[in-house]
Amino acid sequence: MATRTLADAPARTTAAPSAITARAVSKTFEGKGKLVHALSEVDLEIEAGQFVSLIGPSGCGKSTLLKMIAGLLNPSTGIVAIDGDTVTEPLPQTGVAFQKPTLLRWRSVLDNICLPLDIDGTRDAEGEARAVELLGLMGLAGFEKHHPKELSGGMEQRVAIARSLITQPSLLLMDEPFGALDEFTREDLNDELLRVWQHEPKTVVFVTHSISEAVFLSDRVVVMSARPGRIHANIPVELPRPRERALRNSPEFYEAIRHARAVLDDARVVEPGGAR
Ligand SMILES: Nc1ncnc2c1ncn2[C@@H]1O[C@H](COP(=O)(O)OP(=O)(O)OP(=O)(O)O)[C@@H](O)[C@H]1O
């Protein structure tokens, strides 16, 4: 699949990346007469422009925390703030991409990418030109008129990511966006995501189960402990940028993965009072 190089393209001027603060955030769900303590006293600071991954055992509250940053869920106690403002609802500067691409079957690729502009009532020729540009950046130039049924899973996910970027968000929240893809497609999309991120600086919070993906992409890997989720450790990733494919075969990359795996193994131990 052809991928456009961004080396010569001027950096796009978008809104400044957003900073995120979570203070003493806890979340308890109630259902079927049972309380589920999903998160407990989570404190997290993410600097503007950082690429941060959240990893941790299944059910430790990664998606819950991401949904709170997205304004789709409120904490039971504590606050989540973006650029100092408490988040109580989805904000226009936030883009989201989830594991399922959820494209609308009856819309063309171009119309799917432009959906957020249609919802805002801001779709115009400039917006459509940006959609075409994003499609090129995601390696799908020329697919504007195709429909989702004509695309592979990886292509659908590329379209969903282009859609999450169409509004030029200053914050991008991604919940296992490549979890359902084969390893090679996932690596291609990791490369494309990093190119877009370098081209259009923004804060990214990325949930994944893949330690190697977290290390490859991130400035910092946040390791959460078993439910109720807490921040177990922050692992800075010092690997140089831009990160090219060859990095994946380097001893430094393997060492960074080994270190993150050891910390994650430690986080999988259930703490007293916790449950899986
Ligand atoms: N709407 C909800 N109602 C009740 N319980 C919920 C709800 N959403 C999440 N939970 C529970 O909260 C806990 C944390 O869920 P969450 O999806 O955030 O974990 P996760 O770390 O993202 O998991 P995974 O890695 O398996 O995707 C789980 O025990 C889950 O069952």
C-alpha cells in the first residue's frame, strides 16, 4: 500500500496540544445489585503534546479512564481536567478512535471521514480537501468513493483514524484501535500514526494490550494495576524519534520491552481488597 512521505510537507498549524490532569479519580459501577470498583484514587498528569500509552491487566479500568477523559463518563469522585477545565461532557478538541471502526455502511469513505464536520455543520470544500489529504496520509489515496464493505479491516481502521483527525483535535484518545488487526497491519498503522502525530502535534492517550506497541509509540507508558485500577508505574521511553521500522529490531527496543514487561508482571498481582 502506497504511503505518502511527509518529509517535505509543512507542519500543519493546529490548536496547541492539550494537557490532561486526573486527580484522585475513582469510579464505581452499580449493576445487578453489585458494585464494581473499577478505578481507585487515580492521579495522572499528561503534558501537552505527549504520546502516552495505558497498559494493565484486563479489567483494570483503562477504558473507563479513557472514557472519562473523553467526557463520556463522569468519575464517582475526583476530577479529570483538560487544560485546567474539568471535563463533564465530550469536548470539541477531543478526537476518539476505538477498536471497532464503526463506519456507516451507506456512506462513502469520504463521507465517513467528513461525518464529524456534517454533525457540526462545518463541512466545506476545505474540510473535504483535508479528508482527502488524511486519506493519503493513512495510505488510502484514491479510496474516497469506496464504501466500507469494499475495505479490509485494516483499511476500515485507517478510515476511522482519518475520521478522528478531521476536526484537527488537540487531543486524540485511542482505545485499542489496532487490537483486531494482524501484526503487520498493526505495525504499518503504528508507523502511519506516528507520522501523522509528528506532522500535526497533539496529545495522544493510547490504550493497548501490546507492550511492544506501547513502547514503540510512546513517550511514556503508564502501567495500571489490577482492579480496582491504580497507577502502578510510569515508564519513560527514551528511544529516539522519529521512530522508524528498523528500531523494532534494535537491542534498545528489546530492552525497553523487557523492562515494561517486568513492571507489568508486577502490576498483575492483585492487591489486598482488589479483585479480578
Ligand atoms: N458500564 C459499566 N457498568 C458496569 N461495570 C462496568 C462498566 N464499564 C466497565 N465496567 C467494569 O469496570 C471494570 C473496568 O472496565 P474497563 O473496560 O475500563 O477495563 P479495561 O482495563 O479497559 O479492560 P480490558 O483490558 O479487558 O479492555 C471491569 O470490571 C468492567 O466490568
